[in-house]
Amino acid sequence: MMELKKERIEIVIPIKNEMNNLYTFMSRYKNTVNFIESHIGDIRVSFVDDSDKYEEGFLESILAFQPFEYRFLKGVGDYGGSLTWGMLRGGEYDKLIIMDIDHPINRIINMINMLDRYDVVIGYDMNQGITRKVTNWLCNTILGLNLNHPTCGFIGFNSYVTRLIDERNINFKHASSKRDIVHVEWINAVKTKGLKIGEVKFNTLGTDITHNYSVKRSIRWLWDFFLLWLKDCIGTYP
């Protein structure tokens, strides 16, 4: 009997001074990776690390004796650039998932399974404050994304979306944002290509995850969004 080819799953997580969160991730990830290895395929986590030097060694030591496959990559000094760098260094994979270290690990399996039916799958945090409602309205009304949480950084891609193998590729490395609006650049490119997007629900209500957006960060996001809209209008990426 011919043995079925196991899928290769690559997860890219940008981190910066995340010692406490890495402990939590480690404890929650074990059951997920065991299930994936038993029922789906091989999986690797690439941490793209922009930590201060005093934390770099401690972070690596937390995972030194863990049984799952992982690696640390040195980041480039900014969120968007480091995330893109990690994706470019993903090696061979069938499905690629990007996420923050505090995103729900138990939804990774749902995302992998949904990628059998969708080109791209994006997370949907049902716990949404006023800032997120405003950003959602801007993305959906002005860019026409029509998603419940278009700014979410928990996203799964099939390999043909991120690899230069056919017309469905979004050329993700052309995204210019150095900050978290890079996610919206990619989703807007997915929309422009007419690809099918699925959504995975999760809820951070009642958890220790908080999203406190300062006035400075909100203004910066609005400026980044304006630049994204301008590029979209003149037909440059995305």
C-alpha cells in the first residue's frame, strides 16, 4: 500500500522580549503538536526574534529540551520586516501560518483543516473594543475586505499563495509596512486576486490578553492605513 504524503506545516511567530509568553506557549503547544504530528503531518515553529540581547539566550534556553521542531531566527528590527523575513526563510511547506505568540494555539488545527477548503484563513477575535471596530470599519468600507476581523495577525496560507508557482501568488515580500498593518496589505492582495478567505473564530474575553492602543499608536495606524489606501488607488502593491 502506498503511504500517503504527510503535509508540512510551517508556523512563523515574531517575538520581542517574550519570556513569560514563551513559557505559556510551550505548555499549551505540546498537545497541539502531538495531534498534528499524529494525524496531519510534520510541523515546525520559527520564532523570529527581535528581543533585547539580555533576553535572547534565556528565550532559547526555555525551548532547549522540547521534543518539537523549532528554530530561532534573528529579526531585522521591525515587526513587518521580521515577519516577512521569517516567511521567506520558511523552507519547504504545504501550509504556512503566521501568528503572535499570544494567539490561541488550539485554533491552529482548525486553521490547518480549513486551508483544505480555502486559499487563506484569517482569525476572528470576537472580543472587539471600539478601536478594533473602527479599524474594521475602515478596512471593510474603504478597502472592501468584508471580514469580521481584517486586521488580525493570525493567518494561514496555502503554499501556492506565498510561493511563485502560479497566478494565485500574492508576492507577499512586496508589502512595505514595518508595522502590523502588513497583515492588511496581504489580505488586501488576497482580495485583489479573488482568492477564497475563511475565518476561524476565537475569543480573548476573560483571558490575560489585552489590546491597549495608545493615542500615538492609533494615529500611526491611521497614517499607515492612509498610505495603504493610496497605494491601492494608484495600483501599486498590494
